[in-house]
Amino acid sequence: MPISLSIFGGPPSFKNKLYVGGPNIGNREALIARIDDMLNRRWLTNDGPFVKDLEQKVVEFIGVRHCVAMCNATVALEIAIRALGLTGEVIIPSYTFIATAHALQWQQITPVFADIKADTHCVDPDSVVKMITPRTTGIIGVHLWGQACDVDALTEIARWRNLKLMFDAAHAFGSTYKGRMIGNNGVAEVFSFHATKFFNTMEGGAVVTNDDDLAAKMRLMRNFGFTGIDAVNYIGTNGKMNEVSAAMGLTNFENLDHVLRVNRFNWESYQKGLSGIPGLKLFAISDREKCNYQYVVVEVDEDLAGLTRDELVSVLWAENVIARKYFWPGCHRMEPYRSLYPHAGLLLPVTERVAARVLLLPTGTTIDEPAINQICRVLKTAVSMSGEVRQAIQAERPKT
């Protein structure tokens, strides 16, 4: 529950709310021109020219053979999972967006939750090995914060156990693993182009793959299984991306370098501003790989900061900084998984610890350096007067 007054004793620091994942919007005139073109053609969906152009640009950008654009990344996950023939159990990290688990459970496939590594927040290959059973048919690795999970280790496990391996790359568009663009790993990788992402199509997603047969299969599946005007030869759904979304994607492609520069500048500004604040550790980004710097991730150590992560969230919300607690509390503590596997947390100690400490701060083109400096001042002040802040928060809690 946010405290009702700013920690400075006055109104919030920001008149308008600052959000994690504020949309990056490219050149408005270019977007409107594309939409006018689309309206003049009267081709609004059904594999239009903008969608085809966007798919080709993604193929060239990543260096992959195929891009199958979808209406969103959740449907893209579902279609990729079905196209790969996954059944039984599939191992994923619990520390991921709920869509990764739901895309399996929706198709009556059991998501089995593996733990993560404390230094990367990505799935721990050793934990994956422990979760393999005779019912396991695949692994979905998840790249987080614009950085890759341990692709090589997961690839070796999948090869050793004859499992199918794909990746949820929702966070990783434009990033690399060992110098190669993410999108070339496993049998397929799924990107999110949601409005909150580094690269967005308003709403959308895509599966990329180097497997010709898999790509052809997914193209059928995203369009009800149609192989001709009146011929349906495969089970499918409606997963198509529309032309407006593709137009937004093409426009944002032209702005990609600018957004990356802004993201990196913001991350470095936070690095300076948070330096020296006890108990607040900015999650490191390696210079060895390309990263989209999409997220500013802070781990909160209550013993050093004097406040919990949740208390700092309350402070920031009171200042109109809508910080987030990704991926609290972990998929295993959300329904239906909490009821199905009530003791899963016993096998996920690192996930539990990280989920309770992670704090995400606003970045992207919706924020500037003065705002970042002010956010850092708010955090510094909160930590320096942690006792008073804690009392204020407790006073605001409803009496029971």
C-alpha cells in the first residue's frame, strides 16, 4: 500500500506517473504514412505486405532462416510448442512471465519448474537435470533482462537426453549469445513485440527458426491450417499479425539504434545514481555481448538498506514512480500451479530469494536523465531515513 505523502513531506516527485515498460514510439509521421498506405490498399490483415516485410527484416537482422510473425508472443509460444510436438512434461524456470507456463498448461502439458542461478537469474542447468523424468519431452530456456541463459549447457542436456529445446526470448531481441544474435538457438526462439518491449509492434510476437519444415508447419497453424482458399489440412488457430502492428514494427525498426542508445545511457545513469546506496545492487550487464538494455534491475538487500524491496516499491509509487516486482512471486506461487504443486518452493530456493529482492525501474524513451537522477535521490533518501519510512508505511496499513 503506497504511503499517502511523499517522503519529502509534500506532493509526489513526479506530476505524471513513470512506468516500467513505457512504450518506445518511432517516427509518428512515418507510422501514419504506412497506415494511410494500408488503408488505401484495404489490406488490413491475412499475411499482408507489411507483415511479410517485417518478417524479412527480422530474418536479416537476426541472421536466421525463418520468422513467423504472430498476433502476440503467448500465441507464438503455444504454436511453437504444438508444432514441436511437446507432450507430457516440459521443464521451464519458475522465474519467468506466467505466459511461459500457461502456454504449456493451456495445452495440457505439465510445466515442471527448475531453479535459477543467482548471478544470472536464468534457469540453472543443474536444476534442469534434476527435474527430468521419463515424461519429459522438452526444455524451454528463458533469456532474461536482455541477456542469454546458458544455451550451451541446455543444448548439451537436450542432446544427451533426446529432448527438444526451444527458448522464450521475449526479453532478448537485439541481444547476442557468444557473438551470435539470439534467435539462432535451439529448434526455435520466441520473441515478444509487446508495447512494453525494446522493440514493439504495439502487440505482437514471432517465432524464429532455422528449421524449414517447422516454419512451414507454424505458418499453417497460425492461419487455422489453411493450405488453400477452401482447403484445411492441419489443425490451427488464428495467430496472425495484422498490418497495423506490422506497420508499427517497420517504423520502430528505423528507430532501433536510437532506442538502444537511450536504453544504454539510462542504464549508465542509474549506475551512477545508485552507486553508494547501501543495499541496492544494480544487476550487471556484460560488455562481452550485445544487450538491448531493456530493463534496469535492482536487487534489494534488506539488511543493508533497512527496507524491504516491497517497502521501496511503496515509496516509489508514492512518488508516482511505478516500479515493478518482476517476476514476483514466481510461477510456482501463482494459480493453478500453487494448488497443483504446493511444495514446489522447497526445490526453488534461489527463485524464492531473487523474486523477493528484484526491483525494476523505469527506462526507455519515456524517461530522461533528470528524472532518473530524481528517482535515485528518492531511493537514497528512503534508505537514509529507513526507520521513519518504515513507520510511515506501517501507519498506512489497514488496521485488522
